[in-house]
Amino acid sequence: MATTQPTYRPLRLAVLISGAGSTLANLIERIRDGRLRGAEIVLVISSRGAVRGVEIARQAGLPVKIVRPIDFADEQAFSEAITTAVDQAEAHLVLMAGFMRYWRLPPRWQGRVLNIHPALLPRFGGRGMYGQHVHAAVLAAGERESGCTVHLVDLQYDHGPIVAQRRVPVLPGDTPDTLAERVQAAERELYPEVVQTVVERGLEWLGAK
Ligand code: GAR
């Protein structure tokens, strides 16, 4: 007897970017080659117009919205534009991927927005702690290890509940660049793994973390 396919609804992702888009490129690649299953990117929002991440999104045929702070009267109006865009896209989950702006997300989005940060939070986070600044600070502090953190986004920078972390060693002779490379390799594994777990266990899993 023929069995019916279970009804299957992909997890709809909106990805927020500001720059190079390497995190976005990795997600696109993994969805394409099937390493990340059951998720689709329904919208990419960039806080800057002329960045590589926008090109990557367009080349992949994804809908892109440029939402630049400069086009809005204040942070609240900018935040509302982001909220409207993710609402209209009917996203289930928002992934910050090198997004360098503050989004004052409304309560209904809290618990459904993730960020990846290139250090072991709660250390080496907060305003101004992004990209190479983070790796330089880790080296200056003489740390023996670093890593990356996926966390839920709340109203404070790099602050919400930690969902997952991956550690990497800091090696003798490391520069911010060599350390960044090692951390980013860990990021490329960790972020899709977290999304895959949300696909499998549902958004409730994030709340339970
Ligand atoms: C990643 O290393 C990510 O952890 C970092 O930006 C890089 C991604 O940029 N994010 C932060 O520092 C956020 N505080 P890209 O995806 O634009 O290449």
C-alpha cells in the first residue's frame, strides 16, 4: 500500500548581514549540498548596500533588502524596518551573520533570533567587539583558547542566552588573522549544526536552552 509523504515545512530563515557575507555563503552552500536539510533562506537583509554579502545573496538568487541606518530618522525607525521585513518574509528564525547594527527587536521576536560571535562569550563581547578586534583582544589577554558562540539575541549586545559554543586553541605565534581563520572554521561548523538542531527539535529547543 502506498504511504503518504508526511507534510513537511522547511524552516524559513532570514539572514542579517553587514559585510563580507562569509557566514551567509557557508549557509547557502550547506543548504545547496544537503548538509543542512529542512531549512531555506527566504530573505537576506543587509545594513550596507555595497558589500560582498549582497553580491553573494543576489548570485544565489535570494531576495535581498538593503536596510541602512542612514535612511532612517533614528534607531527605533531602523529597527521597525527590520522587524517589518522579517515579518513580511514570514521567517521562522532570524540569523545574524556578521550583522554589525543594533536591532531593537520586539518581544515577539525574542527567542527566535540567533547571533554568532567569534569568541567564548560572556568574555570578549559587547559593543565594539567584532571581527579582528575580538581576536586582537583575546591575544592581548594571553588566552590559551578561544572559539565561537551561538546565542539568542536580546536587547543587549552579545548578551542573550548561550545556545552552543565551540572551542579552538590559541597557538604560539598566532596573529589576529591566524586566530580568526581557526575560529571561523569552527563557526562554519557550529552555526549550521545549531540550525539543523532547530529544524529537528523545533524552535522550542532554543527556549529550553
Ligand atoms: C564572523 O566571524 C562573526 O563571528 C563575526 O563576523 C564574522 C562574519 O562576517 N561577527 C561578529 O563579530 C558579531 N559581533 P561575514 O559573515 O560578513 O564574513
